[in-house]
Amino acid sequence: MPVFCNVLHRSVEEAQAVTRGDIELVLCDHCSHIYNRQFDPTIVSYQPGYENSLHFSKQYRTYAVQQVERLLNSCNLYGEGIIDIGCGKGDFLRLFKQMGNCTGTGFEPTAVPLVENDVSGIHIISDTFSKHYYDIPAKCYVSRHVLEHLPDPVHFLETIRLAMNGEDDVFFLEVPDGAYMLEQCSIWDVIYEHYSYFTPLSLQYILGHTGFHCTEILCGFGGQYLFVDAFARAERNMRLSFKEGKAQNAIFTMAEEFALCGRKRYEKVVELIATELHLGRKIVLWGAGSKGVTLLNQLPDPGSIRYVVDINPGKQGNYIPGSGQLVVPPEFLTTSQVDTVLIMNDMYRQEIQSCLDSLKHSARIHSL
């Protein structure tokens, strides 16, 4: 698979010449953690041009707003300092500023200085978070969809834990749910960028191991994410603080079935595309995110789908890594005879249908 799903390219040739890596998923029989045994950190370097913002979606913005509102109220964060580690373009920080008059500092190695810092009270540093930044005042530390990318998540969590001074300081952590991926047989969520796939059990385990305590691990965004409000504790908990039994056995069972059901799901999609093409229907894929990139790079004939629609202007006009499709805006459909729209995440179905309706386009939607 391409090493990066979220780095698009300026030409087909450049897109098809990307660095690739192998994925071999392993399940730990102690804490139920899932990871890629073939992951090579030497070929993974996050640079400017990495584009994975989801905030152009109304559906996703609604979810983000709900999380910020919950944190502001439950942790009394109005007017407080927020540190967002792996903040992207700072969208989450801006919500804290707008909704809670908070000051925000973001850390993002791929950020372009002076471009991202466009809101008073929000500052984005083009660096990774370390002890050199412990003097920045904050009551809430945020890490969303970063931990799964790291070859050393323990060190990352320990760094944040040591930065937290007050007993009321909170650490908001969010990652994809590895158990949901197994249960839903979501093979499109398997990408090289993700070294780890945390389950509720393994997330609780690593938090206890690195000096955090939390009341419970929660699910969000239709069950696709795990999130937790964690607080610093005086001593590390080296033991699992939950009963392994039933939940752990369920994960083992789902893992054993994942490869088989994944193959069946893949074959069903290949058959669907072949049938549509045989009937003379033109197909586009909606969504140039990691799920779409994964699908396109697994198809026996990637050229059978020529275009990928995405609402993110930063992706439009670029080409999908590996398979080389052109990313186009939704308005492209008004000048192209498209019969079928394939979507990768059913959470966005209503939003996509509304967009098609506004364009007066009658293409049928198939959720993969």
C-alpha cells in the first residue's frame, strides 16, 4: 500500500511512483492491541502537504462542536489554555476559541508557519510537542488521531503526562476504534500510516501504564472513534484495571474472522463495480480520504474509476497516491454523465445525498 493516504500529488506519474509498504496486522493476546508488524518508521516522514482535514464536512463539524462543548462544560475550560498536539490546520483549536474564548497552542510538524496562524489567540508551532514546551500554560491537552500513527506511543503519552501539573488538568485523547474495525469488517480502514489500532482494552492499558486514570473509554462518531478524558495519577498502573474475559475473547473472535470476511467484502465490491461497468454506467468514488485510497489501490483495475469527488478544496486538482485518479469538486458532476456514486463511509450518506440534490443530479449512491 502507499505509505501515505493523505498526501496527494500534482501528476499521475508522481502519484503512481509513491513509496509503498507492507501491512501485516498482529493482535496481542495480552492487551488486545493491534499493530502492523511490517511498519517501517524510516519511510514515514510527515511534511507540509499532508492533508487530512475533515472539517469541510458539516456532519464532521457537528461532531467536533459537540466534543468541544462537552469538554468546555464538563471540565470548566472557558477562558483556559488548550494545547492540541497534532492539530492539523488548527480547526479544533478554533472551535475552543470561538465557543469558549480559550487560548490555543497547536503542534503540527506539517504546518506552514504564518499560514495556519490566522486567528487571534491561536498559535500553531511547526514542531512536535516536547519538554521544551512545558512552560506553555494549559488546562487541557488534546491529541486526536495521532497516537495510532506513532511507533512509540508510550513515549508520546509520557511526555504529555509530565506536562500536566494541576490535578484538574485533562487530557482528551481520540483514536480510531480497532474493535469497531474488526466488528464491521472495515478493511478500508487498514492503512500504512496507522502503526497501531487501539481497542478499548489496549487503550485503557496504555493509559494506565503511562500514568493516567480515566472513568471509562467512550465511543463516538457512529462508533468509529474511541475517546477518553484522562487525568494524571501519582503512580503508574502496570496491571489491567478491567476484567479481560468476555470483551477480550470477542476481539479474538473478530480478529480471526477479519481476513475471511474482508476478502468476501472486497470481492463483493469488485463484482459491484464490474456489473456497473458492464451495464454501461459511469462510476465515481466520493471521498479522497484514507478509505477511498485503500479501496482504489486494491482494485484489480484501478483505471475503471477515473475520478474521485471530494469537498476539500485542498485535495481538488490533485491525484490519488498509488492509483492515480484525479480529485474533482462536486460541481464536476454537473458536466459529467455519472450514473453511480460509490461512498466509503455511510456516516456521510445523507450529506452526500443532499449535495447531489442541490446539484440536481440523480446518480445512485452505493455505500461500500
